[in-house]
Amino acid sequence: MEPLRNPGSLINVEQLVCALFFLFILWGCMKPSVAREKVLRDVSVSVVLREVKQAANGTALVYGTLTITGRNKRLQSANLDCFGLKSITSHSERIYVDSVAHILTNGYMAKNNKISVNVYWLFRNRMQSNDLDQLDISVAGDSDVTDLGHCVIFAR
């Protein structure tokens, strides 16, 4: 039996169905990400949250990319500990650079006025992937985000 063909087309129906099925499977395997941005006077801070992993002790690790960019002044370095995540019910306790080696989070150097680094935040409570939608950026505990003197250093 001859495969069904669309007149004037070089692709048969079976190939088209196979290609669409492959794209559907690929889309289903992609992990959703959540993006947030906070623009302050001297810096803009953005995060792309990719994944939540549960630790054995009941804590959760939220993986993502943190980007800090100088706006009015040239960014030299930043204390990554100032950049957390928060929701209505919880707040990240600590940030870590996602690396095989331990990397200090204070005094993290900028390149070309920007810091972009893969990190993870520690939460003391369990979280699910759909909880990523509830998270927002917290800068310096949000007590006074106009004073970032202990969080960022600008070039002179």
C-alpha cells in the first residue's frame, strides 16, 4: 500500500506525524522556568528559576541564575548573600554558587559591569516545582533597598 501523500509535497503523512510527535515529547521534557526582575537605582537584579530539589533533611534547594547589572555606575563586585528569594510564607536562608568547588559569595567579581552566575537558594521548608511561581527577589532583606552599600561595590 502506497503511503498517503500531499500533492506537491515531499513529506509524507507518516513523516509529519512522527516529527510532530517528537516535538511534543521534547516540549514535555523541558523544565519550566520562572523569570523575575527588580530594578533599583544603581543596579538591576534578575533571576531565572529552573528547578526545585528536595534534600533528605526536609529542606529545599531552588536552582537558577542570578544576574546583577550596574545601571548608573560601573559594577565591580557584589555580595551575593544580599540577593535572596521570598514568598508570602517563606524566605531563602542562604545562597550558594552552583559549582563543584566552594566559592565565596561575598565579593563576587563582575565582568563588564555584570554578574551572571548559576546559584541555588536554601529554603528550610519543602517546596514543589509549582511553588517557583510564588517566589520573588528579595534584596538585602528588603529592609532598605535604597542603601546597597554593603551589597555592591562600584568602580571608581
